[in-house]
Amino acid sequence: MKNRKFNKMSTTLLVLEPNILKNIGTPKRTDILFKLLLIAFVKKDLEEHIKVKIATSLHRLLQSNGKDAGAQSYNDIAIAADIRKATVSDTFNAKSSPNSSTLILILEAMGYSLSDFAHIYDTIKDSEVLAFKRGLA
């Protein structure tokens, strides 16, 4: 492939349609670009959905955390996990998606395991995701 400006999704379409550059300005090119935009939109929506499910799961774990258990506040979690308080806050408020090591650090600071988190994460319904999004707006 000569043109390296395309992202991974575009590269896939280039492999499927090797004559894409010949189709510039044609309905076929428009169709390909529409598919790329649709894929990008769906991917962004899915990533947002995942961030909210993570935040909702963490909130549930924090609420069920007993007084004798792990950290009780964002600051306590940040200190125990040795990460920035802003990182903890952004994760709990679905402003960013944590990488796996950050998520595990947060969970361990709260006194939970990844399997505890996974169990909660799997039980989150779409209605709860929408309710969380409404609470953010």
C-alpha cells in the first residue's frame, strides 16, 4: 500500500477494494467513505458505552464498600493506588477510559479484585448506562 495516511479501518477497506483511488468522485467512493464514517461513529459510541459501564461498576463497588474495607474517597483511592487523583476522578466520572493497570490499581486500592469488578460490569444494563449519562449532562 502506497498511501500510509489511512488508519487501520481504512487499510482494511483498501485491501478489500484495491482500486479505491480510481473511484475518487464516484458513487462507489462516496459509499466507501460513508462506511468509514459509520464505522468511526459506532466505534466512538461503543467506547463511550464502555467508559460509562466502567464508571457505573466502580460507583457500585465504592457504595458497597464497608467502612472497614479499602479506600472510601477518590483521594484515598489515589493515595493507596499511587496515581493522580484526577485520574481516579476522570475514571469514576466516565471522562476517560483507564488502561488495565490503572483499573487494577484502583480496584485493589478499594479492596476488590478484577473478578469482583467483572461480575458487576457484566450485570450493568443499558438503562443504567443511560441513567448515568443523564446524570452527567
